[in-house]
Amino acid sequence: MGPDKRREEGDAGQGALARLMMPGCSEGTLRRYASLAAVARTRDFGPLEDGVVALDTETTGLSFKSCELIEIAAARIQGKEVVERFETFVDPGRPIPSEISALTHIRDIDVAGAPTSEEAVARLADFVGGMPVLAHNAAFDRSFVEKVRGGRQVSDYWVDTLSLSRIALPLLTSHRLSDMAAAFGCDSVTHRAMDDVDALCGMWPVILAGLLELPQDLLDKLAAMHGDVAWQFRPILSHIASMNDPAPFSLKAARAALRRPADDAPRVDAAELMDLRAPDAGDIRRAFGPDGLAAALYDSFEERPEQLAMALEVRDALEEGSHRAIEAGTGVGKSLAYLLPEILFAQMNDVSVGVATKTNALADQLVTRELPALSRVLPRGVSFTSLKGYEHYLCLSRLDAASLVELPSPPEGGTSKNTARSEMLTAMAVSYAFACQAQDGDLDALGIRWRYVPRTMLTTTPQECLRAACPYFPNECFVHGARRRAAQSDVVVTNHALLLRDIDMEGRILPPIRHWVIDEAHGLEAEARRQWAREVSGRVAQEGFERLGDTKGGTIRSLLDRLVAVSGSTLQVRLLTKLSAASAAAAQAMGTLVDAIHELGGLGRAGGYDTMELWIDDTVRATQEWRLVAEALTCAKERMDELDKDLRHGADTLAELDAGLAADLRAAAAFVPDLSASLGLMARGDDKSFVYSAELSCRRRDRRGDALMARKIDVGADLGERWLSQERSVVFTSATMTVGGSFDHFDHAVGLDVEGAGRHAGLSLGSSYDFERNMSVVIAQDMPVPGDAAYLPALEELLFDVHRAMGGSTLTLFTNRRDMERLHESLRPRLAKEGLELLCQERGSSPRRLRERFLADEGCSLMALKSFWEGFDAAGDTLRCVVIPKLPFASPHDPLVRERELREDRAWWRYSLPEAVLSTKQAAGRLIRTKSDVGVLVLADSRLVSKRYGSQFVRSLPNPNAIRLERAHMARYLETWRRSRES
């Protein structure tokens, strides 16, 4: 091969690698990663390449309990060569599912006459000979091998190369074997076992070369931490460390070396500016015209009058310094309509504007699609930063503490203590490697298994952040580094949760922004109620006390150990010993409180299978059970206050000796003041702005999840007084804001009607889609009312008729898990006889995987709960019908509902009814997601016909022209509708 050809292939390989790197990686980092393949070819890794075996299996499915092996492949590595191979089909004793055959190209004829699983695994054990086994996602392969009799004889030492690659190559966006093999020029992955083994053989030295790039002292630290845990990567990291030249390691210095030069100064706070200019209305019209900026974004641009109207309304709000509520139906193109005028305004005035979305998914869409596209066509480009909540960013102070103090207790059930703690060590190793290489970024990309790793081990909260007392603040910190970049940007994109925390923290989280767009604004009130809730929880207390510890473990034990080598530390040791006693007393008082809270469960029940929610009203407060809770609250508050006092004194005294030790203590104790304040609020119970409740487990062993809650009743009042009154312009937008054409309910929910909140106006824009033509709305007018004994049997028959008539592709949205599970159990076998698959959002199931399965098969249908009522997109024939069995009224036992009814005569009409109308509009919005979509909305609640409030629901639907049918005629109507669309 000539040099030009080699250069072309090298460029292509680096291009594949560049596409796999996290956004924002420097050219130097890309070059270092690109050099790993050459290091892998030339560096001798000694025993790590001496006889190890790479292995892969193919199976009939993902569950090792119900699925079987169909192929095993393995290869022995000696140095850089594969010296011996093992490969066999396995007879699973049952037909191979069609989807597995399509993926692996393994057919029933291939496995006919092949060895049984026991025979194949016995041969594999002879081949491996007890040597270390490499497997990508080793837990999967090992589970299938070891469930076979004799499988445990294969090897005692399995190495999960998926997890190890996350440590070695933390800046890759994917650690799938196929993606890495393509990026580093290894053999391609084809979902056949031997091909995957060859790819793994090629990637193994690349992974080792990636580890070799990490500082030797860091590798030593990782290999030594928590030596009592049997961690599979400890010997590997120790060996790689021995291959490096010794060099001192400082995470602070590593982070400082990554810092970008701060060329830009923070933008001016718009509140300090008198004359702010808005874009000219004519410029906005031209931008959305056939030859404007908007047209440059799309190959086939289509003018939308509603989009232009919205953009002009946003521009007017910016010019006037006023607020807007803009309801814009599906297809309007809201994002572009608000982004363009807001960006032009930011650039004209050298200020930052903000966009807050309900979900991180929409925020990610803005920063990966819309904003980069606008940056390409705008003359000045666009600078933008995405900010997420503190729990999405690595806290380096917490990471350091986790490497030193006792590991937290693993979650109850599901896995062994050592497995869970091994996952914690892997998470710490990945985090350290990431922190040494990434300038910025969040934890979501690191593949940490949060099922086993408490998020609080690696992250902090706005209340617990040490700020100036932290050794990494502000320049080396991920959170505050992101905030610094945001302060220099045209647009800051965040979510409702972080914006609301910023309001609660009086602006100490986000940069000063006075012009906001609140997208998906229908969810702001509920999120505010969640974010501003105050909680006393057994789980939160346990995690806090475990982190703080005592003389036997946790931070206090770690500090005592570190003080042994410090002369003149007698006073500090004595104070820490006293602090340990105070911590134990407070923890014991909290345990007594949790026991007392759990006994409230006998006073009433309202909730799901596993939990109940109790409204704490005057009747509850008069009971003996509550008197015990009140006494325990008072005692716990006193003990927490004593602990807080001792902690502050201990930290101040430690600071005289070592500022780092004091910072560690303050970090571990940060939960104490917040918990103490919540205890006081619950004990007094006199703040009438809250509704008080208890969330209780029905099972005694889960009592640490029991909690006392205080939630804001009227969050709109707080939003109006504490936030809107300080802002120049806030634009609220969503597809579902009005009830019967009125913004009154929404205005009250977000505080627009609060005196002093500022001028505001509302604008309702129709959709650019033809809902009257594309959406048919049908009401089953003779359904028994929910709760009637005849309701569920009638609903079962109706759903059977609907699914059969539609041929699947139906989404049924429930408000009650019991009803859903009962109907799924009876309908699934009946529909299976019709050749239709019916999925159900079972307890613990992944909404993402359910969505993927639903979208993969047009004949598939799904029964789902609240998480699918909004934000679920299924365009085209994958979703032709949405069924709403019951109007989504809040439970009459909900503490907020009961508190409102106690305080207001017409609370149900003012709150529960409009909230149910908006939820129904959201559910209906799942049906038509593109201009060409067609579908049927089936409303199976006869109260839409029999109750006078029913007309409010119908009038608020995208197509208010509903057809009333008796159940007996539903199937015939749907079959006719379907034939008319398919012809």
C-alpha cells in the first residue's frame, strides 16, 4: 500500500474517531486518542496480553432466566496475536425468535444437531483453562454461561471491557464495541460471535493504551482505593500504573490545565441598562419570508403565518418589556419563532437571554439542532450554553471524599453488596478519568449505572455546594465553569427545574438573565411545586449520616485517620470525637422519627400498591400517632441543631490546621442545616402557604423511604412576586395553555395575574395542521361511569373492538395502574389470537424501550401511564389511534386537592377541572405529530356527554367536532375510517 493510500485510510479513521468524540474536545485530545492504535501495536502489556481469552455469545434473547445460548466464540490472545480459537453453535432446545435470526443470521437449521448448552460450555471450559476472560458487558455473557451446569468452571476472573473502556476512553460518546472498533480500525462487529470476538481482540490493547494515558499516581490511587472491595479492575490498573513513570498527580492541576482562556467578559445584567432595543418588525417579517433566514435553514421551507405571528409577538414583548402567554399548536415551529427574535435582541444589546424547557430532551434538541443551525446562517453566529441541574454535573469535592470515606450502603435487593460497591468504584474511576480529560460536560454521558451508585456520592446540590470553601471553586469546577461560560453567551438553555431552583436560591445558580422564554410552559406550575417542596425523609437522612459518619466510618473517620500524621492536632481530634457522638445522637433521633412517621400509615390510605399518601390536617394532628411524630420532630430538631453547632465549630477549628480538611467536613455536613430547617417547618406546621402530607410505604422493610412533605399550594403567587416582578420580559409558550379559549387558569398558575408581576397579554395561535381533516374524535356515549361494576368489563370489550378494528398501532392512556394491568392481562391473549401484540407499561419497565418496541411494529399497541401522556412522539402509521378510558381528574384523596377544597368552595371547578382538560389536550396531542399524520381519538368516558363540564373538554380538543357513538357501533366506524384512509 502506498503512502497516499495509507494517509487516506488514516484520515478516514480519524474522521470516524472525531465523530465519536464528545463535543468540544480539543484537537490535542483528538490526536492523543488517535495515537492509541499505534501505541497498542507497539507497547508490550505483559501478563495482560498473555493467554487471556476474548469471548462473546449469541442468545435467544436478553433474559438469562428465560433465554438460551445459541452460539459461543472465543479466542486466546498471546501478545498481539490470536493463537487459538473456539467456536460452536448451541442447540437452545426451542425455535430461535425471528428477530434474533434477523439480527444474528443464525437459523434453526444452523443449531439443529449442535451441542447442548451443557456440552458446549464444558468444551469452552477446557478451552479457557481458567485463564482471565474478556467480554464486552461481561455480566451478560457470564450469566448465560454460568447458568449452565459446569459454567462456573470456565473462569474465576471475568473482565468487563465495556466498563473498563469507559475508564480508559472517557471522552467517547459511545462505548459500543461496534462504534469503537470502527473508530480505531479494528475488525467490524456483525452480531456474530466470532466477528465480535475479533473486534474485541483488536480493541483490548487500545483500551490498555488508553489506561496508559492516565497519570501514574491517579492509577495508583484508583487501584488502592477501598481495598476491601473485590473489584475486577484493581489488578489491571495496578499493572498499568507500574508501566508509567512516577509523577505527582493533582486533580486541581489537571483541571486547571484544561481550562479555556476566558477571553470574553460576562454579559451585562439587562436590569442595569436603560435603553434596550428590539429587532425591527420588518426585519422579523423578512427573516420568516421566502428569502429570509428561516428559509436558509431548510431545504424545503414553507411559510407559516402562525410562526410569523408568534415571532412578532415575542418581538413586541421584548420591545415593551412585558410578558406573554402564547399558545401555539403542533406544527407552528415554536422554537424558531422565539429563538430568532430573542437572539437578535441579545446581540443588539450585548445581554444574555434564557430558554427554559420542561425536559432535558428538548433542551438537548435546541443545543444540538436549532441553535447550531441558526449559528450557521446568522451573520454573527450564535453563542449558547446548556445548563442542567447540579445533579447532572460531577462534584470534584464529593468525588475526592468518596474515594476516602466508607462507601454508602448499596440499595436493598437486586444484587450483592460487593457487586454494588464494585459499580461505585467503577463510577469513581470513570469520573476521575473524565475529570482529567474533559473541559466540560455532564455525567449523563458517562454510562454510570445509577441503579447501584447513589447520585449523591458524585454530585452536590445548590444548597450543599461549598462554593468559596471548595478547593475547586470556581475555575476547576464543572458546575461553576458551565455557569461562567453561560454568562458570556447569547443564549442560555436550561430546564424548568434549574430555573426554579435559581429563583429559590435568589439568583445564585444562573447568570443574571432578565429575558426568558419558558417552553412547555404547561408543566411549570407542577415542577415549581416539586422543586419548592420541603422534605423530611428517612432515605435522605440515612445518606447524609452515612456520608458524615462517625469514629468508625465516613468522613469523620477519614479525617481522624488523616490527622494522625498532623502534629498539634489534639484539639481537632477531640472535637471530631465529640462531633461523632453528636452525629450518632442526631441519627438516632431521626431513626425514631422515621419509625413514628411509618405508624401514620394506619390513619388512612390513598395511593398505589406500594405507597400511600396521607393528608396531615387537623384531624390527623389530633391523633396519638401524630403526637408521637410531633415529639420525635421536636427531639430530632434539637439534636440536629446541636449537631449543626458542633459542625460549624469543628470546621472552623479544622480550618486553622488545614483548609482542605475543613472543606471535606463542610461538604459532608452540608445536608444538616437544610434538614434542620425542614424539621422545624414540619414541627410548627403553621406556614399556611404549604399543604402538609406524609408519603408512606405499605411495606415495613421500605420505611426509610417514608417522608413528611410540605408543598406550596399557590406557586403562582411566589412566581409572580419573587420572579416575574424582577424580569423585563418572559414569554410562556406551549401547545396546551387555554381552557375553553381562556388563559385565566394558566395566568394564575404561573403568577401572571399577581399584582406587580408586570404587564402581560395572551395569544392563542392555531396549528398549521388540518386537525378537522386528519383527526377524528369519537366519544363512547353509553359507557358505564368509572367506578361502576360494569365499567371494566365494558371497557375490555370496547378496547378489544378498537384494537382489532385499527389493526394495532393504538396507544391507550390510563390514570390507574390497577385497571391497566387487569385489562392487559385479559386482553393480551385475546388480541394475540388476532395476530396483534399488546405491550404494557409494567412496573419497572423502561419507557424508552417500550417506545422503541412500539415504534418498531405497526401492528403493536401499548397501554401506558402518565409518562406517556405528553412528550411521546410516534409519527405516521405507528400510531393511528389514541384511547383515553377515563378523564384524568386528580384523585379526590390527593392532599393538595383536599387542602384546596377546605379553603375554597369551588376549588374543583377552579383547579381540578381545568387541569384535567389540559392533560386531555396533551394526550390528544400524541396523535398528530406531522402534517401527514391521521388518526382517531377515542374518548371512553361517558361523562363527556352526561355532565355539563364535558363540553369544556370537547371544545378544548384540536378537533372539537366530536362524534358520539354507542359501543356497539364503534368497531364498524373505525373499520370504515381505516378503509377510507388506506384506499
